Amino acid sequence: MDSGRAEKAKKSEGMKPEYLIILLISLFLFAGCTGKDDPEEPELPEGCISLFELETRSDYYLPFAIVNDSTIVRKAFLNGREISLPSGSFLEFTETGFFELVIIYNNTQKPNDTFLFTTKTMERENSEWGIRAWIPGPFDPVLLGSEETEIIYPRRFSGETGLPFIFRISESGALKETYCEGKCLTTGDSFNIKMGTGSVFIPSASLSGTVGFRIGGRSISASLTEVREPDL
């Protein structure tokens, strides 16, 4: 009986190093987990302010953003539509316009807020606030093919008045939204045909009976009649 207990004790003593190794591994794993760096907070965009710095009936220059740095926001509505704005997140604005932001808090002691504000840019401040700045992009001119070119202009003129020439590019009787270059061959004035239409204004002193144009690589002419005032 005593020999059996002694044998069992020997076995227990032989297993202790294994438990010790397992314990050490567990400690290393735990230390590795707790020693990891905390995740970095997301970088706030340029022009970002706190939600509680936002003022109603105010104007803000782009770039502009609002960060929710609190935990008491329960719901948020932007221009009537519910949006997600959890703690630590931000709301970024990239275009000019008018906005209504409604904030509902889970703190019953704090009344809900309604913020009315506009976003604007420096280049539009002196004209119409809240309207996006827009610069027309360049277009690639094309050469005309089977399209029809119509010129609208006064057939008779007199004196020193200038004359407008309006051009319309159509195909099968309908306006064709094409882009091409135009030039008055008589005076050298250049102009553009955009979305199928274009015009040029030419002083009458530069005109005679026939005026030549080149529209989209095609030559076209307009006939004029100068009316001389009768002698008194």
C-alpha cells in the first residue's frame, strides 16, 4: 500500500514541470495581449470642430467637419434624414450648401438641439453664399460630318451697328449636342460651338456683301445687304 502511494507521489512530482511550462506560456500570452498598443484614434479631417462648438445660424468655410466627442447623442438627423453619428465619429462636408442638423440626446436633462448653418468657400463669399463654386471644364472639339449648320443673322444692316451671327448644329431636324470650333474667315474672330449652339458678334465696319465662316472644319457663308441711308 505504501509503495503504491510512493509511486503515485513520484508520478505527481514528475508532472510538475509540464504544468509549470503551461503556466509560463499562459503568462507570456497574457502579457503579450495586455502589452499591445491601443488602436490609434482616427485622424480628424481638416476644419473639424466639436459638435458642441457648432453654432446655429452660422457660416462655415470649407473644408469643414463636425466630430461627436460625447456619449450622450442618441440620434442625429441631417436635412430630415437620420444619420449615424456615434461617439468618436465625424461628419464631413465637401460641398457648399444649407444644412439642418437635429441632435437628440439620451440625457433627459439636456434639451435637443437644432443647428442651421451653411458651408461656403472664399471665392464665392462676395456673390451667392451656399452655391458650389464651378468652373467649366475644357472640351474636345470635333469635326462636323453629315450634320446641318444653320446661321441665324439679320440679312440687312446699316450704319455702324454690329451684327450677331448665331449658329445651330442639327441632325435629322433635331439639335445635336456637339462641341466644335468656329472662326469668322472675314475678320479672324474665333468662337466655340457648345452643346450644338454658338454665336459671335462682328462689327459692321468689317463686313461686306458675303461673310465666310469655318464651323467644325466646314466652310459656310452668309450673304448680307447693306442699306445706305438716303441723302436728305
